[in-house]
Amino acid sequence: MKPLKYLAIAVLVTAPLMVESTHVVHAAGGRLVSAGSVTLSSLAAASGADGLSNPETHAEADDEAAAAARTAPGPSVQVPGNPVAHAGAEVGVTFAGLNHRDQRLANNGNQFSLEPPDQALCVGPRHVLESVNDAVRVFNKAGAAVSPTISLSEFFKYPPSIDRTTGVFGAFITDPVCHFDADTGRFFLAVLTLDQDPVSGDFTGRNRLDIAVSASDDPMGSWKLYKLAVQDDGTEGTPNHNCSPASPPSPADTTNRTACIGDFPHIGADANAIFLTTNEYSFFGPGFNGAQIYAFSKAQLAAGAPTPAMVAFESPVLGPFKSFTVWPAISPAGQALTANGGTEYLLSSTLGDGSETGNFAPSENRIGVWAITNTSSINSVTPSLRLSNQLITAGTYTLPPEAQQKSGPIPLAECLNDRGSLVGPGLGCWALILNNRPAKKEHLSSLDSSDTRMNQVVYTGGHLFSAIGTGVTVAGSTRAGAMWLNVQPTITAGVLTSATQQSGYVAIRNNDLTYPAVGVSSTGKVVMAATVTGRDHYPSASYTVISDNNPTVKIISEGVGPEDGFTGYPSVGGGDGTSRWGDYGAVAMDGDTLWLASETIEQSCTLAQYLTPPLGSCGGTRTALANWATRVSSLNI
């Protein structure tokens, strides 16, 4: 096939200008407070035992509850499809990262079973730090673990999410993100923390961003901890965003009935500040307020200041739309933009699933480009950061379909479907897991392929690179694919005034490509990591050099079986038979090396092996309720 046939032909567009009025709130000091410190090397390994416990899972309070409001996908872009090949010699180190078993058995097993992992990845001079829901581990650059698997509850100095001995609930932690900042030589790790009532486990409404900053470029050392309350109901110094209460009313142990939730945090940085953004929903009732954007003094965080300066932008809008997943950019070392007093760029999409942005169109061809200028003023007595944005034309994107799986052994589903007498008269294997026999037979699940929110953003050499999940039509079949973006913004007098963009598509015939994450090598190669799954592949880790003339999807590590997790089976996880699969992957830029992280399946076992005691461990490769894994790889290209 001819070059560029595998991509939609790139388009160059100069968009009409849309500048948002700029505003700054909650300046220096803000609500960011010190929360002590922790030394990672002092946290000892303490693995729990195999087996099911009650409660085994905890429903998340996040935007998945809005799924019922999703608009139907529109017609997808027709593309020829990219070739697929095995990875080449450019892959250096590749190793199995954290998996569900690691996560569930951490902290003496005082953890919930969780799907999806939501990978965070950051790389310093000598170490690779990976975090997932709800654990963190440090590796050296040869792929050997140099720390045990540590629960995020331990790391952020909370009681366990669930104490299996006493039944007492601690805090529920989710959505880890991290960044190694070469300017300061510090690791930054942030999570969303939701308070639970210690007796019932009900969410109280209080929630915060927990932020950890390493004291050096060695993540095994000491970290300074900070907290930022984000329930935004007027308590703990937060603004009141008037989020809706539950109807009927929440339980009596709900302390903050009109709380908002700072969901889906993401991290970025420029020369002067660390940026965190969230999507703010009503915690208990309906409603979405838009994105919240927080800027923190990088120098003050690195110095361990007790109250680092903070500036927040509350619920900015993008033309006629509410802001949604406004993802801040990271840059290769030394390439952050210092012009205009320091500049941070961000990107967002405008479609979401309709319930967030207010855009219920079946497809879109517009994205948001954002700039925060004068970021150096974050260290002054009166910070004066300025936010501006514009809506520009890009390629067409639409909600992607659910990703499909290649058939294979699914022992959890087979156990749930068993109607024999494995446990006792009339009691099949299902009785080992459930009190009541499933009403319907479970089947091989499809995988959630997200919506059309923006993914990881990189700024380098005057360009912003990112990717959006989208539906694509390949050989007459609609599949999940990705639309990549190359945006070139222009700032005049401290305000974003124009942007041009190129866009194209990555798609695979008979297979799906999900959760793209983009990085840029020191040689200027733009690389996209993603999971590949479908007729020809179990969920597998891949990368694509999208700046090549003839981009090929290269498989780093073939999956060895299908996803067999509880969220895909209505009798255990509720839902409609679609597994929660990722919310994001990651690419970390480390000098001449890119480090990639994607979700995979790296084990497989039969029902007989699943039933061999201890139940569901399959020889120590999984747990009874889930088998997701992650793959971390280095790329020299």
C-alpha cells in the first residue's frame, strides 16, 4: 500500500479565534496544606493471603455513573487500517509492571479488588516509578523491582481502604498520576482521595487531591506530602460550587451532602509550576461543573514549603461548551516554554459523552487549545497567571465502540456459569463467590474503550501532541481507534491568538486500539503507546511511530489470554457485560529514551487450575476476581 494510506490525510487548518476571558482565583497560599512526610524505603512489604473477603469490591464515585446519558456514536471516519508487526530492536527493556494480584494483596491484603488500573509512570535518572489503582512500586532501569508493592493508602499515610481484621474502612484512593521533573530533580505523585465512613464504608462527600513530592531524584527516599480539599461545598476553605445532593437523600453518615468530586486528575508542568486538572461532578446528585485547573509553585513544592503558592481557575468554559478533561502538557527536559513570562499549554476535546460538555452531537471536529501565561508570577506575592483558550477545527472523531476480545479461557465466568455440584447439592462453582446463583449466563466480555476525552499531552519545539479515542471504520467494520493531533499554537501579548493543527488516524483491521498515550523522542519521533485487542490479539501492549510516513502498529508484548475480571460480569460487578479497561496509559520521556506503559493480560488458566486451592490464584498469577496486568517498556528511537 502507498504511504499515508494508513492514516487519514493530514489536514492543516487555521481556526477562528475564540479567546476566553481570563481570571484568577484563590491566589498565593490557597488551600494547599502540608500533610507531613513519608519515606518509601521504610514501608515494608506485607502481602495478604489468597481468597475472597467481604466486602471484596467498592463501587467508585466517578463519571462512569453518567454512562446512561451517553449519546449514540455518530458515523465514524473510514480509514484503510495500519499494518501490524512485532516490535523491533528499538525496544530496550520490557518487563511486567504491577498487576491486579500485586494491587489486591498489598498492605496485608487490606485492599479492594479494583478495575481498571489507571497507570501512572514517571522516570528519573536511575528509577522507574509505576502506580496503579491502588498501589505503587519502584523499579530500576533494568526492570528489577527495588521496592515492594506499596499500597497508596500506606504511601499517603491513611488507614487501609478496608481493614480485613476489624472491618473498619479508611480512605478510598484512585486515579494516580505522576511526573518526574528534570528541572528540580523531583518526582511528583498525585491521587484523588475519597473519605469513607469508617463503619459503613459509605462515601462521606469529603475528597481531596493528595500530592507527594520527593526530596531528591531518588524515589526510595523521603517525600513531602500535601493535601488540597476539592469537595467545593464551602467546607475546609473550598469555594461553594453548589453541587446537587442525592435524591432520595444520602445516608446519615454523609457529612457533605452537596459535595462536588474532583474526578480524573491529570498532571502537567512548565518551567515554573506544576499543574493538576480535574473534572468536577456533583458527588451524590446529577450535574457537571466543568474542569478545575490548579497551578502550584514548582520551586516551593520542591523546597518543601509548608504552604506553596497556588492559583486555581474554576470551571472555565470553551466557547459554548463546558470544559472537560483539560489535559496539561509535559515537556522533554529543558523544553518548557519560557516566553510570555512562562507558558503552559493544555488541550481538551468538546464531545465527551454529552453529559459533561453539553455537546450531544454524534461526532465532532473541534478541540480546545488552552494557554496559561505569566506562570513565573506564581512565586510572587501577587501571582497573575492568565488563562486563555480557543476552539479550533481538527479531524472528525466520535464515541468509540466497545473493544472486542479474542476467545480464550475465562475461568471466572466459567465458575459463575457452573450449575453442577462442586460446592454441595445443587451448588455450582458460583456458590464459592456469590450467595445467589447468577440469573443469566456470563460471556466473554467486551472492553470499555473510553469516550472521546483528550489523552496525554506533550509540548516540544512549538508543537503540542496528543491523541483522542474515536470510532473508525476499517474494511466495513466499526472499531475503536485513535486520532492523533499535532497542534501549533501562537500567543500574542500573553493571550492565545491562533493555532494550526494536523490530525490523522491509527486503526487496525479486525482489531481495536484503545487508550493512546503520546510521547516525543529526542530525535523528534512522535510515539503513541496503546492497548491492541480483537480477533488477532489478546489485550497486548503496542506502540506506533505516528510521525513515520507509513506508521506500523508494533506489538511489544502479546497478551496471553482474555480479560477475565469482575467488572465484565453483571452477576459480580453489575454493569452490562463490558469490563472497565484502563482510563489512561502513559509515556515518560527520559533523555534519549521513551518509557511506555499500557494495560495487558499476561496470564491464562483453565477452570480446573482456577479451582486448585487457593481459589482463583492460578499458581499465583491472578486473584479470584481479576487478571489485568501492565507492561512497562523502554524505547530508543
